[in-house]
Amino acid sequence: MSTLNPVASQVEGLRVVAIGGGTGLSTLLRGLKRHVISLSPSGSALPAPISPFISRLTGIVTVTDDGGSSGRLRKELGVPPPGDIRNCMTALSDDEELLSQLFRYRFSGGDLDGHSFGNLFLSALAGVCGDFSLAVKLSSAILKTRGEIYPSSANSNLQLDALMHNGKRVRGETKITASRSGIAHLRLVPANARPLPQALDAILAADIISLGPGSLFTSLIPNLLVRGVPEAICHSKGVRVYVCNLMTQPNESTGLTASQHIEAIFDHAKCKVFDYAMLNYAPVPNELRARYAEDNAEPLHNDLDAIRALGVTPILGDYLDATQFARHATDRITHDLLNLPAQLHRESTVPAV
């Protein structure tokens, strides 16, 4: 179990690192940004952050997507896939800002069909700067994001290679997620992908590090295959938390329990990268269950004894926002995540009876 940093004061705020990809990470960041203490040019705090406060929010995003607009730009321009990063930047920006709406705009028809403006902007800026990570930093400044975003690796041609349960190897995220054979093990190509130093610094300085929610093998584990990232997490003194998915994912995690998700993460990271797991206990409505069952997906089974046997403490909460889809209730999960360091600090200072 990791040793806690001294709990940051309400004035200073918490340093939070959220790791993942896809819609899961952007959903979590959208909730976390409401707690960020933003400073005006004069140095005074802008109004309306919610307690507990965040003084530094960092998103670390996987860059292995090879489908859709991101995949096309990656193939044609040789840039890292911008889609997940663009989603995270807009999640951290002011939703009412015109630029944020512009970054989310998706073209329909013609040669630009399917491309989002934000993806094109990031790719063009990377060409001007000659550095994708710098393009992300400049774009974040333009969007006035309440946090910083880093790709998990600056490698422009990072691919996933999966060993399937049937013994075959499948290369590329899109093909892997389409395979019904089940994923036995994952690796990066090239295997020597390196993280950005700034991302490692943020991890080592963090009070809270979260992993997830998101696709197990294509959004979460790829970040932990970048050399230096899992080692930094394991050496961090922050509270390390896994935000479990609500549902299994067709093909990618069909039939896996919560503890099997955790086992797969630890196996690929080669170290115990978190001590706590946030799990939803709220029942999924029957109508929603039936809709997901059509795609061979089901609510994630919380096998709590098996989770504890892995040295992980379950944290149960009502984290389900059941509408047309099963989504995480960002306010509730953000509240429990940010209050965890203070809760653990209180428990550690209670005198023994």
C-alpha cells in the first residue's frame, strides 16, 4: 500500500493525475475540472471551484488509436492520433466558449468527411511546431483548459500488438477490438516507447493518481506499456486508484470480472499500480441491460473477495448514470475520488483503542 502524501491544504489544493483514453477519461476530466483552482492574470482565484480543490490537474492519454479521423491523420500525416487528446482538451475547457465548440465540430461530406476541426487543428499545429506535444500544449492554452494534457508517448507511430487466446497475433487497435478470440497479452510496437518527462514529473508529484475508466486493453493498459510510466506510478507516494468500468466491452473484456481486469493491468504493468478500486454497486436497469446484452456486454461483476486477495481495497458507490447508455456519474465519482486522501489521512491518525 502506498504511503500518503500529507493532505494538501484547501488553499493549495490537490495535485491530480488522471490516466486513460477514450470517452472514459474525458468524462472523468469533465467532472474534475470543476474543482480546479484557476488563477487570473493578477494571480487571484477565479470564482466557483468546488471543494475539495485541485491545484494541478494532469491528463495522460493513450496514443494508439488507428481508426476514424485519428487513424486517417496518423496514416496520411504521420502524427500521433489526436482524437482522444482533443476530447480531453475540450473536456477541460469552458463548454460555452466558441473555440471549444469549434474543436468539437465534425465535418460532413467531401474530402473532410468524418474529420473534426480539433483533430485537423492539432495535426496542422504539430506540423508548424514540429512537435506534437508542443502542439497539444499550445492548443490547451488557446482553449484555456483547466489542466494540462500529455500523450503517454510522443512516438508518432505507436501500435498495439495482441496475442489472442487462440494463439494468433493481431496488429492494430481497430483489428484487435474487432477480434472475437479474446486478448491474452498486449505489447507496444516499437517496444521502447518513452514518456514525456513532464508526464513522469506530474505522476511523481501527485496526491491522487487515477487509472480509468476506459477500454481495458486499448485505453488503459497501453499507457502502462510505455517504459517509465508504471515505474513512476509505483514509486509515487500519492493515492493510487482504479476507476472500474460499469460494463464489460464486447470482444475486448467479454466475461471478465472486476478482479480479472485488475489482474490484467498488474500483469502488463509488472507492478501494483494502484491500491484502491472504485466500483459501482447501483443496479443497471433491466431495459439498459437488455440493450447491452444485444452486443454481448453485461454489468461488470464485482468479485470483492478476489479483489481484496490482490491487495486492492474496493470502494463501492452509486456511480451509474443510467440514461440511453451506462455512463459514470461524474459528480459522485469525482467527489469520492477527491475526498479519498483526506479520508485515509483521518483513518491513519485515529488513536488505537
